[in-house]
Amino acid sequence: MLTYILRRILLMIPVLVIVAIIIFGLIHITPGDPAAVMAGEDATASDVEEMRERLGLNEPIHIQFLEWFADAARLDFGDSIFLRQPVTEAMLERVQPTFLLTLYALTLAVLISVPAGVIAAVKRNSIVDRLLMVMSISGAAVPSFFFGIVLILLFAVVLGWLPSGGYTDINDDPVKHFKGMILPTFALGFSTAGLLSRMVRSTMLDVLKEDYVRTAYAKGLPNRHVVLGHALRNAMIPAMTVLGISLAGLLGGSVVIETVFSLPGMGRLVVQSISRRDFPVIQGVVLITALIQLVVMLLIDVLYVYVDPRVRYGSD
């Protein structure tokens, strides 16, 4: 197991290099000059050139990349052009809203999708099954930003039960914090729940046809014990893979949701940085997001061993 984990960690390095090259290249071929934006509308050509020299934008692009990636390997992503502070510091200031929003949405998705998928599989082709699948398809089909706007109109504007946006630190006022996070959590987590519930239903249907499940029924075991104790554990293995992949969707969806609900997270920071051509911030956030996704997929692979005793990672 330790050998496998070390091998996976080493494989992360070329993946991160490829991600860094892609994002660095895409940003630098995008129209727009951050030096001209920072210098202002009234700046002369010499002012813009001086700003480019100060930012290091006059160097060859491969030199810029090597210098940036060498610093990024030490978690030093440079300084934000507009915020006038280190990118790492700017991300740390905004990581709490994004982390908690992703955590809440992921928890909500699991709490909805697992029971819904199991019930739909057990009651296959029934009215309950069809209703649950219609809801799951709707969740997967409706864009999260549109669902978020609908939630704001209904629960904030019409009913006035919940705030339409803003963020309260959980350490300052936990009640106000959770109240303000309800709508963005549902807006972001509902689509993921729809995808996961369909996956759980599909895998449960396959597992329920296995011989060991029929044997458990033949022994007279209660239906709940067979479904939850035997079938669900094996059915969760493919669902765990989808759950890990869904994390990338949640992190990407947080960019839009944070903008809709005015949450001061990393997603909103990226949106603002794109409009400002703040290259260091964009590169830093994207690279950290890729690293988080790789770590999550590694953790899921390790959890396979504990969920399914048949899975073993050898030292070869």
C-alpha cells in the first residue's frame, strides 16, 4: 500500500506540470495586457512599457513559466497585480467560504443521493422509482446558477425566509452563517445529488442480481440487512469514484455560485482576476484546485481497500 501511495504521489508531478503549462499558455495567449490595465487609461506607451518591465512581462514566455513554476513548487505563486499582496495570502483569506460551501454541498449530495438511489433500486419500476429518477434527472439537467436564482426569488424575495447573499464567518455567528449558506448549498449540491443518485441506483440494481445477495435472501436474512449490509457496500465503490470526480464539478460550480450569492471565496476571486487580467492569481488558484483534485482521487483509491476487501494494491 505504501509503495502504491508513493507511486501515485510521484505521478502527480507530471500531471501538475501539464496543468501548469496549459493554464500558463492559455492565459498568455488571451487578448489583453495587464500592464496597460494597471497603468490606467491615461498612461502613455512609456508608462505601459515601464509597468511591463516591473511585472516581468518582457521576458520570454518560457523564462516566465520556469521562474513561476519554480516558485509555485514552494507554494509561492507571486504577488497579485491588483490586490498588491501575495497570491497565497489572498487565497488563504478566501479559502473558508469555498471550502465550507464545497463541504456542505458534497454532504447534501451524499445525504440525498444514497437513500434516493437505494430506494429507487429496491422499488424498481415503481412510481417511487420514477419520481426519484425524474428529480435526479432534473437536478443534473438544471444549471446550478439558474437553480440558485430561482431559490433566491422564492425564499429570499417572495417568502423572505433566507438571505439572498453575503457571507458570515462561522466563528463570528454560526447561526447566521448556516442560514446564509442554505441557498448556495442547495443550488450547488442538488445537481451533484442527481448524478450520484442515478449512479447508486444503477450499481445497486447490478449488485442485487448477484448470487451472494440471492443466497442472503435464501438464508432468511431481513431485507434491510441484505440491502444495507451486503448490497450497498459493494454498490458504493463506483459511486465513490463518481463522488471524487464530482468534487471537481463542485469546485468549478462554486465559481458561479459564489458570484450569484456574493460569497467572498476563491471562485469569486478567480472571476474578478480574469476580468482584471491578474495572471498570478488565476494561475495559483487553478494549480491548487488541480492539486486538491489529485489528492482527493488518491484518497478515494485508498478507501477502496477498506470498502471492498477484494481490492489490494500490490508493491509491483
